[in-house]
Amino acid sequence: MNSDSDTRSPDIITFPSVIFAVFLIIGLITDRALSDILNISGYPIKFGFSFIILGVILLAWSWLTFATAKTCIDIRKSTKQLVTIGPYKYYRNPMYLAYVLMYLGISIFFGHMATLLLLIPCLFALHYFAIEKEENYLKARFGEQYITYRSRVRRWF
């Protein structure tokens, strides 16, 4: 393990959920302004609602897994252990995947195309402002254990 200053926290400027919320709000405002131009026809409410429910379930499972492992969800605090059970056995970032599913669901539920399209820059922002920093932190904090985990488990799918 490296020095304490390298492993204190991932040094992320904001919560990843805030990144999703900012892009969602910008998308909803844009869709509201361009309502007649960019709507998804048919408003597939059931399809969108399914994504929202899947996202909520995955997020709850992720939170419960962290609680069971007795480690902190707050990215501003030091991680006590590398969680590799529950949804973390399948995805390195199940909470972020849950946010993506909910974002997609909200966009589809309301039929908002601009909101849906803004998911792409949202994912780039998430990657550069959260995921990269978080992965570098975990590598510094857990070393070979994290490298092995990263080689076995995909980031998203």
C-alpha cells in the first residue's frame, strides 16, 4: 500500500449522482424548450418505468452490499475494504449503472430525446471526473488486490 495521502479518498470534486442530476436537469429544460421538435413519439411509459425500477433495485442492492461489508458509500471518505460481492461480483460500478438505468428510464418515460442524448456527455463527464479518479484511488489503496479484481470484473457490462 502507498502513503496515507495517496489513499485517503478518491479526490472527486462532486458526487457522481450530482453529475447525473445536472445533465438530467439540463436535458429536461432543453426538452421543455423544444417540446414539439425532440419528443419521442408514443411515450413508451411502461418501457421507461421498467428501466427506472431496475435502476432502483440495482442501487438498493449496491447500497445494501456496502452496508453488509461495513464500508462507506460516501466517496469523500476512505474505503475500508474492496467490495467484490453482490452486484460488485458482476460490475465494478453497479451504482453508476443504476443511475444510467434510471436516467434512461426517466428520458424514455417522458419521451424526451434531448435528455436521452445528453446521457452521452454525462457518461464522459462521469468517466473523467469520477471513475478514473476512483479507480486510481482503489489501485493505490488496495494494490494487487484491486488490479486482480479489475482484470476479472467489467466496468459496466
